[in-house]
Amino acid sequence: MDAAISVSGVSKKYSRNANAHLGYSIGDLMRELSGRRRTAELRPDEFWAVKDVSFDLYPGDSMALVGRNGAGKSTLLKMMNGLTKPSAGRITLRGRIQALINLGTGFNPNLSGMDNIFNAGALMGMKAREIKGRIEEIVEFAELGEFIDSPTGTYSTGMKARLGFAVAVNLSPDILLIDEVLAVGDFAFQNKCFTHMEQLKKQGVTIVFVSHSHNRVIKLCERAIWLHGGVVKAAGTSLETVQAYLAFLDANEEARVRNAAAKRSAKEWSAAAKAMPSDLQPDDVLDTDEAWIKKSVARSEGGLYGPVVDSTKDVDDIKCDLVVDGQPADTVPVHSAVEIHFSFRLKRRVEGLCSTLVFFRKDGLRVAAIATLRDGRLKHIHEGRVRCVYRIPDFDLVPGEYVIMMPIAEGQGYLWRDVVKEFYVSGGGDVYVGIKDIRHEYEIRVD
Amino acid sequence: MTGEIEKSGRPVAVYSADSQVLRLGEVFAHMLRGVRRSNYLAYRLVRRDIKGEYSRAAFGMLWDWLDPLIFAGIFYALMHLRVINPGEMGMPYVTFVTFGVLLYATFVDSVLMPLRIFARSKALLQHVNVAPEAHLLAVYYRILFNSGFRVVVMLLVAAAFGAISPLGFIAFVLVYPVYILAAMSIGVLLAPFNAVYADLSRLAEILLRPLRYLCPVMWVLPFTPEQGILYTLNPPAVFIDNLRALATLGTVSSPVALAAWTAGALATFVLGWFVFHLSVPVLSERA
């Protein structure tokens, strides 16, 4: 059986600054027109967006392209769709191709959804008769109801995607190329689309899927290719490939957090030392965490993690450390035992002291909080250094970047409130969903 | 690049780095297939653009007519005030200048619209794989649409001032689409180069303004034998003069020059179409 998609040694180069190298475009055009091959070497300022990629897909196969932004996924998909010419190699596609690369393309915002169905259908190669024959199916699938006669300019991004997808998937393609177009729809519609794609797969449609949703990738595709810098880093089953990719991301992120912490320490210690008055002893210098905390004030001013109160009138010298296996750490493996050590100096006696550790995902989502308010142990405390250790036997936040925001309050009023720690939870390449990974066991019985 | 062939009923598309230029037969077959398959798409694209353009304008197309008609009105007034002497033209000046202005407006459209085709179709070129011919056809249909109204105005003016040859006007209407194709040739040929260096369309825009005065738009040409040579070497002048004479007098004034320029322009059009077809996959990423 012939492969539905055959990609053989395909490469694509781009210029980093195409506007500065207009001559390259003319050169490529003249080569095309004169029958000469395009140069296989990189010219100054060029880079390989895709380099030497090969694979075959047969009818009914589904494959995902995963990788970071700029890895070459979309470029490869565009070459497969004939939108751009490979710089080297050959792509052969057998069957009717349908590409979902930008679902709103061809829509005129001043025209109704109905008008745009005809436009989108025509762009996808349908004739008027074909579109009319499927119009009911399309309208029903898009779930736009009475809005189908409203101008698409009044639609949300999700509604436009629904309309575009509804037209595209009702075309009975043999090959479906999808580039992260369903990220904008609501969950119910996404689910409907993926169910529809499963049906298409069963009918023998070959699917190439570009997505950053690893769960979707694993569920929809049997195979995956991980592209990095245009080169195939791993290829295999979608689960194996996604795991390899996630392990890489983990290692990268750990290194980044480690480097950032190291840089911070070195830089801020030196800045603090420079600023130290000559009559102070080294021990009096603000320690690195506090210097970093001050820096974090600026970061938090945007309010991503709530209000910042950075007055040191009542509280200062705040320190916070994550300790894993007895060592301070910036990276915490998921499900490890973690201790959180924090301390601060109270400058006066406080009635009803309460300190809380609020865990935020880096993007601002509040995921958990631990407060001392519950048992009242911190109440009625006189001035001096307050030290506290939290022990978490199973740290179950899913891999990602997090921050700890620490409010210190007297009753309902904040004495101090700011970010005290930034850390990364690593997952060792496993796939996680949601914000917490619930430890569990399961058994299956079939009667 | 789009080596699409039918094999056991299933379409096969082959995309490679190799140039297609030496496979002339295959490329021309794709070009013709592109025209056949793109008809409905081109119609939808034009309909979309027109509906979108005029959906918020109370007077729609009237604005497009107003510009050349005001221009014609000004020259008519200048002639009446004897500020200009347009020469002996063999027909009422109103008819002469209306035909001249509207035919020149069509010429300008036909040069500039295909020249800017990559910029105009940027979103489609980057996201949807359609035959390059769909873009060309859409431009052609749009110019035809604009011209339809111009032809009606010319018919009304010619009839109102008694300067019309019924048979000649029918021939004029039949030849009009060929005139558009001929005028499009230079724009189509240069479009890929304009996609890289947008200076070309700016230059064309600047050159087309004074060229109007070197054409028999507001006055009769030629005045002297030297200018007569310039006239023969000026294709829009030859087209405008002959088409106007055909519609109003039922005859063409310089058939040899007209035939030569038509043949030359159509040959240029085919060459331009061929270049455009091969250029789209190379340049779409830079549109």
C-alpha cells in the first residue's frame, strides 16, 4: 500500500531578517524561473527552520508534531500543505487534503456566518452545489444557531473557529492537517471536534496534528515526532515521544531555575555588599533572599499574586527556603517530601499574628494555601525572630513553575505581603493533568 | 511544486525543492486546471470583497464612478471655457472625454490590481493552498465588475450625445475583456517582483499619472509626426483611441497597431501568468 503522506529528507531555511535580505527572495525566484536548484547551503543570516525530516504515514495513521514554539512544526505543516516550498527533500501526499491551519482565513467580518460558509467552502475546494448539499450539517455542527446570519465580525474567536472547523471537517478529506486551531473553542466544542476526528481516523483519514496539549496528542495520535530547532529529536509512539519531550522540558526548566537562582545570588550579594555602609559588619548586610524579595516587589506590582505590602516598619529580614532531602532546593520533584523553612523578624509585639504561605502557579492561578491561623500557635508574639517549619510529606502539585506569596498579618491587617520563593516542580517526563496529582491505586473488574 | 497528478482516481500532490520550469507541459496543464477549478472560488472572493467593501456605504459603487466623472466634467468645462483646445475629434467632446477617462481608469485598475496581488491576497497565500489562478481570476473578475458600470456610463453618454455605432458598441463590449487582459499583462508579469520590492507598485502609480496626459484621454493625439511615433509606442493610447472609435464610429483608427499591441500584450500576459504560477509557492511566505 502506498503511503498517504511521504516526507523524505525535507528541509526548509529562512532568513532571520528577510527584509534585510530581499536579494535572497529575488535569487530564489530567479532560480525557480531559470530551472536551477536552490542553494542547499545557508546564506548569511539564514537558519534551518526544518532540517532533514523524514516519515511515512499510511491511511488511518495519526501523528502529532510536538515541540516548543519555533521548533519547525508549523513550517513542516505548511510545506505539507503546499503553502511554502521545501528548500530540500520531497513531500508526496495521496488523497484529498484538508488543512486546518488558520480557521478564520477568508472570512470577511462584515459578512454573515452563512455567507462565510460559502467563502470558506470555496477556499477548501468545494463547489456551490456541494456546499448547499452540506449546509445543514455545517450549521448544525457549528452550533451557532440564530447567529449564523449575523456578521462574523461580531463573533468571538471561538465561534469563528467553530464555523471554520465545521466547514472543514464536513468535506470528507483523506488527509487532515491540523495546526493548534482548536485551542480557542470551548471545552464542549473541542470535545465534539476530537470525537469527530476519532471517527475520521476510523474511516481511514490520515491525521497530522500540531498541538501543545500533550493529553490531546496522546489521545488522538498513535505516533509523534518531537521537533527541536527544526531537527527530529525523537520519534515513536505519542506517549514515548511526549514523555521524552517533557523530560527535556523538565531538565531545561530545572537548569533555568538553578541558573536564575545562582545569578540572583551572585549579583545581589555583590550589589548589597557594594551598598553596605563601611561601619556595618558583613552579618548586617541584607541576605540574598531579602534582596531578591525586594526585587520581587517590582514583579508583583502588576497584581498577579494579589496586593504587595513591602513596608519593613513592623517586619523585616524575611527568609524562605524549600528543603528537599535536607538540602535547600529550587526544584522539587513531584511527590517528594518537602520542608518549608521560613523566618522573619518582628519589630514589635503583635496581637493575633498570622502568617500564610499561598502557592500560586507562575501564571497567577492560586493553587493552595497553608495558614498558621488554624491553631492559633503564632498569636500574642513579642518582638524578635520568628521561625517556622512546615513539613509536607507528599508534595503533589503537578510539574510547572510556582511562587510562594507570604502574607504576615496582625488580625485582618497585613504587616507585610510579598513573594518569598519561586520554584519549579519537576515531573521526570510523566504526563500530568490539572494542578494536583492525586496519588491513587485502581483495579478493574469486568463482569 | 504542486505536482498534482491523477493516479488511480486519487489526487497526488508532490512538493519538492526542484524547479518546475523545465516541465513546461505539466506546468501549463496545472495552469489550465487551476483556471477551470478556481472559477467558483474567484467568484466568491470577488463577491466577498465587494459585499464587504460596500456593506457600510450608502452609495456603494457611486463613489467609484464619481472620481473619473468629476475629472471628465472638469475637462468638459475647461474645453467650454476655451482654456484647452482638445483638437478635432469627430465626436462630441463629452463622449470623447468620458470614454477616455473611463477607459484609462480601467487601464490603471488592470495594471495596479494584479501588481499588488501578493499584498492583497497575503492572508490567503499564507494559510490556504488554492491554485494561483484563483487569485488572478479574482482580480480579473473584480476589474470586469468595476468595468461593467463604466461601460453602462459610456453607453448612456454615447447614446445621449448621438455618437454611437450600435454594432460597433457591441463589438466594443466583446473586445473589452480582452483589453483588460492585455492591460493586466504588465501587472501580472511584475507582481512577483513587486512582492519582494514594493517600490515597483509605487513607481507604477507615479508613472501612470502623467501617462494619462500622453494618452488621448482629454485631447486628441498625435499632434506632430514625432508625437505620432510616441503614440504608436504607447499601448494604452492605441487601445483607448481604437476602442473609443469602435464604440462611437464603428471603426478602428489604427488596426495594425491595435492588433500588434493586443498580440504582444496577450503573449506577455501568458508569460506573466506562467511566472506568477511558479512564483506563488516561492514567495507566499514573504507576501
